Amino acid sequence: MKNKKKDLKAEEIKENAKEIKPVKNTFNTIEVIVIMVITALFGSLIGSAVTYFRDNGGVRINNKDLKELISTYDDVVDDYYGEIDNDELLESGIKGMIDYLNDPYSSYLDSDASEEFNEKLEGEYIGLGAEISKMEEGTILVRNVYKNTPADKSGLKKDDIIYQVEKEEVKEMTLDQVTETIKGGNVGTKVNLSVKRGEENLTIEFTRGIVDITSVTGEIIEKDNQKIGYIKIDIFAKNSSEQFEEVVNNLQEQGVSYLILDVRNNNGGYLTTVKSIAEMFLNKKDIVFIVKDKNTEEKQLASKNKPITLPTAVLINGSSASASEILAASLNENIGSELVGLQTYGKGTVQKTKTLSSGSTIKYTIQEWLTPSGKSIEGEGISPTIEVELSEKYYNDPTLENDDQLQKAISVLLEKSK
């Protein structure tokens, strides 16, 4: 797709970093989400729109084909000459059915991938609240410590060097192994880190607790005596709409006259979350998006009159997918918001997902979503109203001042107000 290669270059400026987050229990919730699958977790899968349902039914044993499937499973387990892991055999059969669909958005996720997938969307996890990366010499650098988290309260600092976890040298461990060791356990359990801070060696004991993931941040940019509110949305997690409302209220209290919403590199998230955010800008009964299955189309309407009336622009790129595309299309088609940047990814289908007893997850396509005007974006994406590529200067020094797309959005908003 056009401009995608250029977008991916932005990732080259990022270090290999992980947030210290333990695995969360698997979920079973009635919820509708649109999610772009994280490349680091699921390889070449880029995006997926997912619908969560409770599993209400049992096995349809009266189905002749299903009886034959069960019979084959039993025969293989009973008669095969070699050793068989029954659970793995069953999961292989399930994975085979999903693979047969030959659908890039239908997939089987093992329990580890499922747990990380779920945790990101839940917007919270059990852990410490820090971000770490592996250094060339094998030590672990603390890249960030989030406020009011166990890590913050225990005294861990940004740029601390972790050289032992529970008295085990980290040089012999991968970043994943370090993360798993730190995050293991439940709320209230302890973990000890040996840390070098300057010339000082410290042992810091942490108590694991609930950490909220911050997915929405905001700041004020001043230009030409005007205040512009800049809001970055990293993912549409369960708690993102509450975070968005808090951020935008804070910006309005400080007197911003314009808003710029940045969903570049945003992989998606809950459909209910993006609907809640979009309808803050819409009038009651405006169409937020449309969901279409084999037989019907259902318009998703704004439920209340918009509380936000500020002129707004949206930043997009080739890694803006699913829920990000819904927000961009909804604001553009309903209130004429400019879309600044590059063509979006083009993820316009919806999946149903089910968590298996093993902790693994299957998901498969059941619906398509359309823009308010009824347009499908699947495989096509959404074109920016103002196309802007990022310059080499930005990639070498990724600041707001060097962000060509952001600066263009600012100038467009200010120009419209004249």
C-alpha cells in the first residue's frame, strides 16, 4: 500500500523496549472491539477487528460431521503408535480449522500471545509500572518509570541499570526472561532488583500491584498567540475513553482553541471505546460507523450531543488501523475534520474471538464495518485530505518541532480560523 514503507521507518528510531507487565488472567466478556494485531506478537498479521462474546453453547454432538471429527480424534489418541500430547493434538485441530479459512485476520493465538493481547486491551495489568530495554553489555536499562506505580513508590529511577533480578544475573537472560521474572506473581507479592545508580549499588524491593496503562496523553502547543491541544492516542483500550475525556477537559480548562488527535501507528482497540471518543465530537443520532454482516447493516449512532466543538484535525499514517480508521472517517465525514499525513492501513473487517480452556484464543471474521457514508475501507484505507510525508530531519530528531505532519495540521487549523 502507498507510503507504508516510509511509515515503518519511524519504528527504526525506537529501542527494543518492554514494559514490565505480568500476565493477566484471560477474559470472557461481551464486548466489541476493533484491533490491529501487534506485529511483534503475531508476525505478519497487521490488524484485526474483533468481537468478544461469551460462549453459551455446548458441542453440537448431533452434527454428523462433528461426530466424525470426534471419532477421528479418539482413534488417533487410542491407536497412534507414537507419543501424543492430547491437548496439543486438540489445539492443532482447532488451529487447522482457522488456517483453512485463509483469512489474514482469522487466527489462532497461543496462551502467551493471548495474555499479552488481552492485557493491552484491558488497559491495566499486575506489575511494577516501568519500561526496560536490554543494553549491548547485557544489563537492563530502566527507560521510564510511570507515576504512582509500585516502581515509582519503591524508588526506582529512570536510567537505573538493573544487573540482578532475585539475585540472578541478567546478562545470561533474554529481555523476555527478565520481564517474566520481574512480572511473575500476584498482587502483593515481592520482587527484589539489584540496581546500579551512578556509582551506587542498591537493592530495591517491590510489591507488585495494579498498574493502569496510559494510552492517551495531551499537551498544549502555542503558536501565533493561539493554544492548540495535541492529544496522542496509542490504543483504544477499555479505559482510553475515560483518559481521553480527562485529557481533553484539562486542555479546554487551559484555554485551547483547537485540537489535533494523533492516531499514527495506533493499531486499534475496542469498538465501544472509539465510539465513545468519536461521539464526543458529534451530534445525537449522527452515524459513527456502520456494521454489516451477511444479511443486515446496523448504523451505530451517537447517543448524545457533542460536548466538544473545537476545530479538530486528525493525524494518520499507514499504521493507523481499524479503530483509528473509524475515528478518522467519522470525524472527517461528520464534521469535516482534516486528515493530515498518509494513507491508512485499510482494516475494515470484524472478528469474533473466543478464549479456550487452555488460555489460547481463536478469532475469525464475521462482519465488515463501513464509514458513516457507507464506504468500505477494507484493503484500501482512508486517504488523507492533506498528504504530508515526514522528512529525514524528523527521523533523525523526532521532536514535535520537526514533525512535518503535526506542523502542517497546526498551520491548517490556524489558517481556517482567519
